[in-house]
Amino acid sequence: MQIRQDIDDKETRTKQHQAVARVSMWMQRGNCPHMVESTALLMAAMLSDREAAAGENAASSAYAIRAAYSAAFSRFVTGLLDGHQDKQRKQSMYSIAKTIGLPATFVELRHQSTHEQLPSLAKLRTAAKKALLWIWDYYWKHLGEDSSDPCRKAVLRYLREGDEAKMGAISEEFERWPRERVLKTIQEVRGSLPGNQVFIKCAQLTQRLQGAGEEKKSAESGTMDTAMKDTEPDAGNTDGQATEVEEDFGWSQFQGTWKPKPIGIV
């Protein structure tokens, strides 16, 4: 969600650079969604285009900007359509694009960027803006907000906090939810956010919660042992109870000399 907010910020280019850098780290770790990667690549090309236009060597860097746009656009279209390809029955890119609502002009521009002369800079700029708008409608706007899950919101507040006392206070809030849910939420947050600091703090929070759970189990076990000792029978009454059980037994050994009798005689 933070990446989406930073990329969508039209006023601050610094946040957009930070969002692109964050996605780059995510891509290095792996499992980065293709739409997130495509958004960052297209945005990186647009940022480089603006910086090159404001520089002194705008004319000499125009070809490099065209190549950056073309590579980002080709990767966006190819990866998206390959993800919807039927492995058993091969389909054309145009048919897949029609199925998912991707404009046919995107497929044509991808073909031109890959197999023909690079498109003009004006054409690539327009296509990149349209592609970002399409990705927003197709992917980003369907993602829920972090605030919809209070457990996830508490985990994110813990990760952003640097004071140990405040972190301890936040960790006490996790008792509102089952421990399994909190641990699952931590795992999801750790997989969705890049950076070693996030990974380390998530691991520390997991150990903290697991340690608290073990202490709680030990306390409950001690209470149960005390209750069992209070209800144990006295040792002096044990023999008497055993005797009663033996006397109540339905079968016993016959005492005396056995004498056979015909059936029917008592």
C-alpha cells in the first residue's frame, strides 16, 4: 500500500524515486507481483525522461530514454500475457489481450519495440501514461487498504516504532487476537515488504510472541499441577479401596475340594 501511495503521488518526485527503489529491492528478493514490477519500470523510465529533459545532454540521451521506455513496455505486455497463456492450447497475444481487456495498441507497440525500429519518444511517453492508468484500473485500485485489518495495522505500527517501551506497549495489543492470526499476519507483512530491517523486526516480534505464549502455557501448567495435588486421595485409604474392588469382582477362586455333580442337581 505504501508503494501504491508513493507512486500515485503527483507532487513529490522524491517519493516516486523511493517507491521505485523499494520495488527494485523487492525484485531482488523475488516473488514481486508482475503488475508492481511493471509499474516501477514504467515509472522509472518516466522519471529518467524528465531528468534527462532538464539536463544539458537531452539530445544525446533521447535514444537511451526510448530504449528504457521500450524495454519497460515490452516487459509489461509480455509478462502479463504470458501469465494468462494456456499451456495446452497456445493462443495469440491479441486474443489474450482481448480476453483481459488490454488494448490492442499495447500489443502492437510491444511488437514494434521488440522487432522493429524503436518507436518515437512522443509515442512512448503517451503509451507509458496510458499503461500506468490501465495498470491502476486493472490491479492497484482493487487492493484493500491496510487500515481494514486492525491486526495488520498494529503489526505495521510495531515495525515503524523505534522506542523499546512503545514497542512493548504495542505488543500487548496483540493479545486481542488469537496468536495464530497474529503470527500469520506477521508472516504476510514480512513477505509483502522489502528490506532487511523489516525481516529482522518481524523475526524478533515472532520470537517475542512465541516466548510469551510459552510462558503462559507454563503458568497454566503449574496451576493445573497444584489443583491435581489438592485432589489426590490419601495413601491410607488406598488399600481399603483396593480391597473393596477385589470383593466386588464377579469371579473368584473356589475354596475347598471340588466335587462333580450331574447337571440339574443343586
